[in-house]
Amino acid sequence: MAEGTAGKPGETVKEPSGRQVALVKSAVPLDTKQRAMILERLRTRFGAQVEGQFEMDPTLLGGVQARIGDQLIDDTVACKLEVLRDVLIKSGEAE
């Protein structure tokens, strides 16, 4: 993140130059190749001006979560389990 643009932890910042900073969380540390692959996909979706801020969050259980601007891409095990739980609850209500 460029000097003078630091925000609160977890806050996604749009830099004055038009660059966007994506907060990327994973359950385990990501190596350089994994980080590059994630940034490449984010840049394809949001534009070439995306930079990454990487954090580890073991509560995600697995997978990756990326927040850029007001958009959240949640491909984590925790999210998938929550969706599954909701589906099971709704299917039980339908009976």
C-alpha cells in the first residue's frame, strides 16, 4: 500500500492513482506463486490496477476470500459450509 493511504485493518483502499487494494485472506500462508495467481485473476476481473494485501485467517478453514471495494469473493470452506447448512435447513422446512 502506498504511503499515506493506510486505512483500518480490513479496509479496502482506492489509491489516488486509481489503483485498488484487495484484501485477500486465506486459512494458510500463500506462497509467491499462489499470490501471483490470485492477483492475476483479480486483475482480470477488476482491471490491471489491483494490488494485494494478504492476511492469514485460520477461521476460514480453507480456500481464499478477497474483498475489493464493496465486493466480496468468498471461496472459503467456511462459506461453503454455511451455504450447505442453509440449504439443509430450508429443505427440512419444506417437508
